[in-house]
Amino acid sequence: EDDPLISGFSDYVGWFRSHGGTVDDRITIGYEPGTNIRGMIATASIPANTLLIHTPASLILSSGDDDSCHMVEEIIHELKMGFQSKWQTHFDFDDSAATRLPTLWDRANGPGRAKVELQGLPPTGETHSHIDWYLGSCKEGRAMTHWDWKALMIYVTRSAGLGIIPMYVLLNHHNGRINTKLVVDEE
């Protein structure tokens, strides 16, 4: 069956390159063997320290400051622009809505999903800290909209210190192995 999160990679690379990004032709998007974790995979042997991608500063979606609320607001702004946004292709390829973050687990109906996701693990920690933070710090008690939810999930699952860095966010940088690094250059 055709998975658009895999088959759409060549269009995503085309968009990325059309905005000045570079991508090593020996990588593609796929699922890590034996998992349902999507990320970059090598299609050929790649020597250590090879530059796999370069994202120009003009493709980094940032609020221009370190305020997380402003970053979520910037994502909302770009989402609402739809096809007028430079980042629409990136948002279309993003699968943040399918995330397995505890933040998305329904609190109203008991432990349901938590039992499935955390089977065998000790139940510790706050599962809704992202939503609680956003409601208190950014929304100041106002209800979250569809745009808020989508932007918050993109921010929580896809942002790096600089903002949303297209292509980099697809790397398997949280797969239990430290096999990628982000280097900021002058470009």
C-alpha cells in the first residue's frame, strides 16, 4: 500500500532543494526495520561525518526570539496561510498529528491509551505538561483551537533550538543511538 509519508519524499526533497537546501542522494525516508518509526535511512554506505543535509537559514521557521509562545504563534500564522506559506509543503509532509506523545492521550476516559503505550513501564511523570504549559503560558486560560493543537504538536515534536528546521526534523535523532548532529554555520 502507498504510504504518502514515504512516497512523497521526492516531492519534499524537490521543494527543499528549490529553496537552496541540499540533500545527500544516499538517504531517503523510511521506517526503521522492525518499528513503526519513520525517519531518514541510508540507501548506501555513507562515511562518518558526511554532510547529509544543509538547511539554509531562509528555510528555518523561527519566531526570531527564544519565546516558545511566539514560536507556536508563528507556526499558526504559517499554517493559516496555507499554500501562500513557504512552509506548506513541509507541513503537508509532517506527521506530527500522528504523534504518540502522552500530551495527546485522553484524560477523560481513564488510562486507556496509556495502558497500551506504556505497557510494562512504571507510570511516572506528568503526561499533559505540554498542554498545561501552553494553556497557562500562551493561551492564558483561553480554549485551544484546531490551529493551536496542530501548531503545538509541530512545535513539541519537530522544533530544534533554532526553530523548525525542514529535513533535519526527519532524521532519527531520538532512536536510542546518537548518530546525527546539528551544526550551525554562517549560512
